[in-house]
Amino acid sequence: MPGVAATSPIRTAEVLVTSPGRNFVTLRVMTEDGVVGLGDATLNGRELAVAAYLTEHVVPLLIGRDAHRIEDTWQFLYRSAYWRRGPVTMAAIAAVDMALWDIKARLAGMPLYQLLGGASRTGIMAYGHASGRDVPELLDSIRAQLADGFRSVRVQTSVPGVNKLYGVAAQPSTSGRYDYEPAQRAPLPAEEDWDSAAYLRHVPGVFDAVRSELGPELPLLHDAHHRLTPIQAARLGKALEPYDLFWLEDCTPAENQEGLRLVRQHTTTPLAIGEVFNTIWDYQTLIREQLIDYVRSAVTHAGGITAMRRILDYAAQYQIKSGIHGPTDVSPVGMSAALHLDLAIHNFGIQEYMVHSPATREVFRSSFTWADGYLHPGDEPGLGVTYDDDAASRHPYQAAYLPFNRLKDGTVHDW
Ligand code: KDG
Ligand code: MG
């Protein structure tokens, strides 16, 4: 980098918490030369744990360190804690990593994707979100997503006998913006209900109706959200084969990585897993044994750009592609980090895109663009996101929790 100083000591690191419709935790790092980098540290429903981890245990270690030493800082934060992995630690490390990449790219005067090897494609295919309480409402919701420019759509449906369910928007989502946000501002998590047998009976018929109406070409995705056992997941994957899904996501809780062997033996429906994972080790068996087709982690939750690149390079050896998590609880900073990676890597698959609220977009002004089904991170130096302190100060933190599930007999179940 001609003209860039060999070292760039960090002068300040601030932890910013704001709630423009939902809570976000952001790390802002500034070098002695006044170059600013941003990192996303948002962990839905546990935001203040990451804020405290950063404030108490990470920020003091950053002051005076050379911002250029990204790999060394990653290894130092990971190994010097002694205690390994975990969502709080890895979201904190991710925020530092993103902020340092942002600084390095700003110093280089380049959009980050150039430092990651340059663009491997011209645009990033993104999927939208449709849902309905019944088939007609679902079809309207899919058509609204297509009208908004999406060329691939995740399909979620209500299930008869289940009152409230992940992925089904609170209101019909025909208004342009997908108005689904699972975390609720309340002192206690909301209780939802679940019935695996009713779900397994209902879902294939819904996909049959969608394919009959919309034809074979539209890429369709579905999220089972960790609720099935491996044999139930196998049955679902098999039942959905005639409808040619782009992927079936989180068909079973994958901390039991071996459980995916059983699913894989029974179905050719492509599988996507990993939004709750936070390290490459959570993927070890899944990738080595080719038990999945898409890596779902968010850059924010899996240790940042450095760590995600490592996971995706490992996956590439097995023809496994990216499907980076992009819900509204990943801030525009985390989303931008994903888009720079998506553009640069060879084994890109698809990107989730859940449009942020206008209030969020006022706090985080981002250069990324959306047109004709494709995202692009833009060509501003760094990640391309700025943080508006005035706008952020109008939205103080509010406690919010993700819901949880109980079965009909009262047993707590995966949500
Ligand atoms: O915070 C939890 C959400 O990010 C998650 O429920 C969203 O499953 C999700 C998805 O696929 O976007
Ligand atoms: Mg999901």
C-alpha cells in the first residue's frame, strides 16, 4: 500500500449500543491518525453480554495495538482468553476483526472486497422472505417479494394447530418490506408452541401448492429452524424432493453434527446449516464428510471476516458454498462485511437479505445497493458504512428477547 504507514496504532475503541427498532451493538475503533473502522457485535437477545465483554475485556487490550495486524489480533483475542469459542466471545472478536479490516481498506483507499482478492462476480444473488397463514396469503407474499425484485424466496407457513410460529410475519407481508422481527421488547421471552407431527404433515402440501401455482423455476428455500430430530429431518427432506428446494435450512439442531449423516443418507434435498455456529470447529464433521451444501454463519457470529474466510475456504475444497446469514439482527455493518466476502470468494452460493427498517438505515448509512435481485457492497473505501451518532442517540437500548417454544405437554422445545 504505497503511502500507508507501516504501523497504525489504535487510539480509541468505543462500544455503541442503539435500538432503532431493534438493538444493535457496534464497535468503533479509531487509529492515532483518525481513521475509523466499524464492527458489528450484535447477538440477538444477549446484546449487553457482548457489550460488557468488549468494554471490560477487549477494549483495554486494543489501545496502542497496531490496527494493521489483523491476523495477530484475532489469534491474540482468541487464544489469550484461554476460554474458547462461544457466541459472546466470537461476536466480540468478530467486531474487532471487521473494524480492523474496515480501517485497513480505508487506509488503502479501496472497498474491502479488493483486499480480499477482488470481485469474482458482478452481483450477489439474495433471497427474500415470504410467509402466509394459508396458501393464498403465502402466494401473495411470494408475489410481493418478486415485485420487490427478489429472484429467490424463502417460504414459511403457518401450521394448523400451532398458534404462533417462527418465520410467519406478524402481518401479511404485501407492503414491500418484510415486517418480520422475532425478538420482542419485553422483560421476559414470549412463549410459542410447537408440534413436529403437525408440521411434517402440513409442509409438503404447501410446497406442492406453491410449485403448482408458480412453476418449477423459482428457487425456493425453507427454514425448519432446528426443531426436528434427525429422522424427522430426513423424512422432511425426502418429502420435499419433488419440489426441488434450493435448500432446507437448520433441519435439525447441528451441535449433533453426526445426526446429519442420517439425514444425508435419506435425502438429496440440499442442506444449509450454521447460523448459530461460531467457529470452524462447529463445521468440522459437516464439511469433511460433506453432510451439508451451504455454510450459514453470519460474519458477526463466527469471528469476523478472517474466520469466515477460513470456514469458506475449507468448505470450498468439498464444493460446499456460502449462504451467509443476513437477518435484521445482523446490523448493516455485519451485512456489509458479508457482501464484501460474497463478492470476493469463489464458492459463493446465495445471500440472505432481510431489509432493515428506515430507522436502522438512518443510524447506519451504507453504500450497498440492491437491484434486480442482486446486492453489491458499493465502492466506497472500507466496508462502506458510517454511523450517525445523532440518529443513534434517539434510540436507547430496550431489553428484548427471542421467543421460546413449549410442546403441548409443557416441555420446552427448540425454537
Ligand atoms: O436472531 C435469530 C434470527 O436471526 C433467526 O431466527 C433468523 O433463522 C433465521 C434466519 O434464517 O434468518
Ligand atoms: Mg435460519
